[in-house]
Amino acid sequence: MVRKMAGVSLLSMMCLAVTACGGGNTKETAGTTAPSGTPAASAPASAGKNEKLIVYTNSNSDGRGDWLVQKAKEAGFEIEIVGAGGANLTSRLIAEKNNPVADVIYGLNNMLFESLKKEKVLAKYVPAWAPEIEKGLNDPEGYYHSLVKQAILIGYNPKSFTAETAPKDWADLYTNPQFKGKYEAPTQLDQITPQLVVASILTKYKDDKGEYGISKQGWDEIKKLYNNGVPAVKGEDFYQNMVNGKTPIGAVVSGTLQAKEKQYGVKAGLVSPGTGVPMIVEQAAIANGTKKMETAKKFIDWIGSADVQGQFAAQFNAMPANQKASDKANKDVKDLYASIKPIAFDWGFVSENLGKWAEKIQLEIMK
């Protein structure tokens, strides 16, 4: 079974396991309308009449796709959303690259967009709002730019630990004997959250001469992580296990906290390691080869604008990457992000090696 898992391609290991995941191949279509009187609505007026954009995304679930279609319609854009999981969407875009169907792509994380950039699926375009994005989140080469941030934090059951007794970092979990057998070890390496927990540890030990770019010390740290934790079980909800005490400590994603707290009636204690927090950042880009380039550019300028991202943040309890929109986020979200120090991943390095790291962990460490 382990070997079968190890054979899975890198792309199939990158589906978002957070609320950003789209549903199945749902489609939503908005009709063409005249531009409204809003400033953003004037943008597409010169972009071409009835030029419908095909928009690929994994971020259309929980009403977000419907919301975007309606807002785009009000702004004068006609869009058709094609929603799917991140890995499937990426594979489809690569398969279609010589005859592209999509005009615009949004919602995928940095690693998936790095794969698309490597396969020449993306057109280079720097939107008007690019300078407003938090430093270090956009693609420095200008192929994709950031919309929404989600932080991966250490969560704990407040009945089991206090802020003083809770771990202070991931390394604290596997080096401090008091946490042995008390935390969930990230075994589901086909999901983005466990992947980034592992990457946040390994990338501290980057070594060009080491195995898959990581020093022996880095691999020894990963062994400790799995040797001292409780393996995550596929299909089980960590938050439920945290509440019932099976594993009172583990990884949580900021964008899911509100729903989980409401579902289980427990507000998790949160740890934001001072050494850095892995961050999932949803991005947007134009598909290379689109025949609607000018309209696609105007749509990208619109969707990432402070106005649109501010409305989205308020509606969906999100944290926008656009700093001019961040004041529209809800207070709890703003307070959380004010305390976070993001890890500045080298996404190209992570994307290139993640599949090999997961394979080694599954074959040699999680056995």
C-alpha cells in the first residue's frame, strides 16, 4: 500500500485539503449585462462585446463561485466557472495547453502554479494591483499574483493545555517528552496541509549536497516527528480528535476555524511558531494562448482589486493578500494574522522536491 501511494505523481499530491478545494466539475454561467455604475464595472466596457471568459478554479465551493459570478455580472463581465480539485484542474490545464480552453485561472496555491508555469501554461501579466500585495507572495517572474491567504497553525484542546503549557513550535512537539503521543503526525501527504507542515521543517535544513536537497539532520528531525506522534488516519477529522482527546494537538487551517468551532462547540487554542508559519496563498493568472487576452487582463485587474477582495474577505471570513483590502477582513481574522510570521518558502524548490520528500517519508520513515 505504501509503495502504491509512493507512485502517485507530484501533481496528484497537491490537492488542497482546505476550504479552498473546489467541488466536482461544477459549472456556473452568468449572462451578459451592461456595465453598472461602479468604478470596477467600467473596466470591461472596452474589452469586447459578449466575450465570455472561461474561468478555471478550485475555489468555488461554499457559495464562493456563485458570489463571484454575480459580482462579475454586476461589473459587466460574463464568466463561466469550471470548478474542480486543485490536482485535477492542474492536470487538465497541462493537458489542454496546446489548445487552451481556460482564459483565467484562480484559487490554486503557489506549488500548483509553479507546475503550470514550468509547463508554460501561464501568460505573463502583472496586474494593476500587484504592488498592493504583501511582499513575497506574488510570483517574482510575474506569471501569477496573490488573492487570499490561509495560515497553517498548531491547534490544541484548551482543556488539555494552556497557552503556557502548549508547544511553542513543531520542533517542540517531537523533542519535548511531554508531547510524545499527544499530537497528530501528518501522514496524509497527498494533501496540502500535511505537505506544508513537513516542508516547513525540511526547508530549514536545505543542503545542496543532501538527499533531495535536505541535510541528514533535516531527515533526522522528520524521523522524530513521526516517531513521537500519533499517525493521522484517513477519513478522520483532526478537529474532532482534538475535541475528544485522541490527539489534543495538531495542524489547523485558519480559513476552517470558524466552521470547526461552530461544528464542535470548542474554540481551539492556537500556536503561531515564532520561527514561521506555513501559508497557503490562493493565486490568479491568465492562461497562455487565450484568444481573449485583453478581457482576461481586465478581469484579473478586477478580481484582485482591493474593492473586490475586501468584499470577499468580509463575506467569507478570509484574509486578503491585497494590503489595501485587509481592513475589510473581520476583526478575529485581522488579529490572528497580525500575530503571524509567514515562512518565506522557495516555492520552486518545494515544488521540485515535494514528491520525492513524500515518497521517502512513506517508504522509509512511516513504516
